[in-house]
Amino acid sequence: MVVAPGVRIPTVVESLAERVGFAAQKLAGVELSQVRVHVVGVGRG
């Protein structure tokens, strides 16, 4: 995922983790206790 400059990465990570957990529950019927998101780099555009 690439985010625009000025976007708060922790906010994006939190939202992404929530959406992945929701999708796992809705699509597969699996409740995840934890979703890990690893940021591997930050670009400058």
C-alpha cells in the first residue's frame, strides 16, 4: 500500500487491521485475535 505524504501511518495501519479482521470474519467466518501490519518502507514521492 502506498499512502500520500502527510497521511498518518499509524492511523492507516489501525484502519487496515480493522478491515482485515472484519473481512476475515465476514468472508471466512474466522475471528482473528490479532492482525499484524509491518511497515517496510517510507517513500518520499
